[in-house]
Amino acid sequence: MSTPALHADRLTRTFRVRGGPDRTALTDVHLRLDAGAVHGLLGPNGAGKTTLCRIASTVLTPTSGQLLVHGHDVAREPAQVRRIIGIVFGGDRGLYGRLTARENLEFWCAMNGVPRSRTRSRVEQLLERLGLAARRDELVETFSRGMKQRLHLARGLVADPPLLLLDEPTVGMDPVSAHEFRRLITELRGEGRTVLLTTHDMAEAQALCDTVTFIDAGRIVGTGTPQTVRTLRAEGGARVRVHDLTPAAHAALVEALPGLDVVVSVEHDEQTRSTDLVVDTEALPALVERVLTLGHRSVTTGPPSLEDVYLGLLTDRDGTDRGMEV
């Protein structure tokens, strides 16, 4: 079996809180991520996603347990780990606004030990690839959010690392910039790199990730491929989509549902003119019958979306594993 890109074994991280009890950010985390794939780390704010990324990047050390990055222990071999990872944050952290894009990358090449003889060609290659070549000599403080995120990705790639840690990289991006950024991530996977992506965007995770891991209150509550976790979650829920609904028809449908207390959630999409109903699987026939009785004829059923899985897993906050590891 090949060495995993990231392997956590009973990983725990506790923070001291002055004047109060210690706060545990990660508890007994077991996780194995294969190399050469995009892995999504999903969970609410404060779930422990960023703490896990900080440990993987050697910024924090585990309180107990172990985390290996391509076989290197983050606590015992931090220098080796730093040489094989690239880090991409959201926002402006890590960029220098009063320097140009080229100067930023030259600085990070120096910080990452890229030989000076290779720096110029490496910088030019990254600027070209990330679509920033035409603005290489402009100050970064004049860049849009999307351009800054592309520069962040270029910064993460200066040392040509096999593992990239992306902490919510598309937050605040416009749809066009986010789409382009996702295309670049797909290209990196095609090159054999491993990407660990933390995100709140379920559509992004479903489109990009080979596997997803749900984390809540510092514990892993489910992991698998997007399709697998959707199928497994479907054992306890199903999605019914009613098509071609005007806002008035949607309102009438919702008004007719209270008699069925098995409906978990209702969501209307004005663009597609459809309403999604998530219900317990056993109640699926009764719900479909009710919808048809109301005169709706364009109805489809299927497993819940990744967002439904996310919401369902995080509804039960007792901190136990849901048995979804595959």
C-alpha cells in the first residue's frame, strides 16, 4: 500500500484558556488521505478544520496522537514537512500589497529555498499559468479578490510541493473567478498533486473532491466519496424534487405539507423553478402521493445532495462517528 499524503492517528489538540477550562479543538481524529487526489474537509465554523490544517503545516503541534504528511511526522520532522507542502489561505494573509506580483513571488521563492538561478523562470512560469503575467509589475494592493487568490495559489506552488493545503480559498470570489480557480485545482490533481480543501461550499466540494470528510466539534463524523456518502445517507433520507413551480405554486405546496411531519427540509430554487423536499426514506411513497394529489406531474426522486448530507450529519451533535467511513 502506498504512503498516504496525510495520515492522522488519534490526533488531539487542546488549547489552554486563561481563567477557564481547556478547549479541545480536535479529539481522537483518525484520517487517511491518499496521494494524488482532492480531499474536502467540511464543517461549520469552529469545527476544527483550520486547526487540522495548521497542524499539517507545522504551525501547531498535536497535544497527543500523530499526524504524518507523506510519511513525515509533523512534530518530529517539521523541516521535512515544510519542504513538501504549499499553503493557500483566503483573504489577504500572506501577500504584501506594496510589492508587485512578481516581487511577492520572488520573496516567497527565497523563503522556500528555491535556488536563485531558478527563481526568475519559476516566477514567470507561475505568473503565466495563473493568468497574472500582464500585471506582473503592478502592486498587489490594486488587485481584485480573484486575482489575489490566484497569486495565493502561485505562492503555494513556488516550491513545487506534492501537497497543497487550501483553507477556504474561494470565499468572497465572484462566480467567474471561483470557476477559474476550481479549474486550476482540477489541473493540479491531473499533475498528481494532493489537495486538502476546506470549504463551506457544498457545490464546490461535490464538483472538485474525490473524497470528503465531515468534521464537527473536533470529531470526524463521516468520510467517503461524495457519491458514497450521499448513497449511505440516503438510507435515512431521500430527496423529492417538484419541477416547474411558480412562487405561488411553491407556497401552495408548502402549505399542504404540515400534515406530513416527516419532511426534513424544504428549499425552493427560483432559477430552476423547482422545490426540493428531503424526507425520511420510509415516508417517500406518502410524500410522492401527496405531491401527485396536489396536481404536480413533474416529480423526480433520488439520494440527498451533499448539502443534505452535511446538514443531516451536523444535526446529530453527540460527537459519535456515523459509520460512513469507506
